[in-house]
Amino acid sequence: MVNKNKCISCGTCVAICPVGAISFGEDGKAQIDKTKCIHCGACQASCPVEAIDLDAEE
């Protein structure tokens, strides 16, 4: 779901998620809580480096 190699920790996805399913992990990179995610696609569309792919397996 989040490509840790591409993620630049900008926080755009965290800010835009309507259900608070995204947070920063201990590594400082975004992580998605699959139990909260509603697959709306807002994070994927807003990511400036295309680090999020909701169709990919983590």
C-alpha cells in the first residue's frame, strides 16, 4: 500500500485522509491502518511522489 522507498514523509496523505487511517510509523514513513481505510483514494491521488497504491499488497 505505501512504498516506503518513495514516501518522503510530507504528511499530505495523513492530512487528507477522511477517516484517520494514515499515520507515521517509527521509521517516519506513512502507514495505512487497513481496518480503518475505506479505499476512497484521496491519499493516493494527493501523494506528490506516487508512494501510495491502494490496489497493491503490502
